[in-house]
Amino acid sequence: MLKFTEEHEWLNIEGDVATVGITAHAAEQLGDLVFVELPEVGASFSKGDDAATVESVKAASEVYCPLDGEISEVNEAITADPALVNSDPMGAGWFFKLKLKNIADANGLLDESGYKELIA
């Protein structure tokens, strides 16, 4: 199940775990990323908390936790090579996996058509 936030994060939800990243639109807006800071595995976040930081040649920005949960995995590949986020934001450029506290909360997020309307 693919969901989106108004803050330009995407979630691919499988069971009670969501893989989280930033959308292609967000990556384009930021420009070429030069630095990514990821959360610690085991850290718990509430929806809207700052979970990660990205820096580009243009600006620094936060990546927000889209739902309540605990970080179960992080993508170390993007700290070594932040350009992965630009080249493949919804694939190899994922940020972290989040074990969701309440899967039903995802129903409040945007679907793909809702997100496309938001950025139109």
C-alpha cells in the first residue's frame, strides 16, 4: 500500500512496517543532496517528529516521521551516497523502515492521486 504525506514523504506499507522516503517532487525541489542524517534504529517517533535531515547545495530540510512508530532499519547507502535519493527517490533512495504503532493511522494519509493533486 503506497501512501503520501503533505510534507512530501512516501510510505510503502507491508504488514505493519512502512518503508519511508521523500518523493521525486521533494528531491527535485531540494536539488542535489550532499548530506543525509538518518535516525537511530530503535528510536521511537510520533507523527510529525523530525526523523531525518537532508542537506542540498540549496538548503537543509527535515524529513518528518509520517506516522507513530519505531525505526526498525535505516538505509546506510544514502549516507554514503546522498545522490541515490535524487536518482531513485522511491527506490534505492529510501530513508528508513518504521514499525507502525497503529496501521489504521495510514488511512489518514494521501493516496497517489491525492498527492498528485497536492503538487499540481
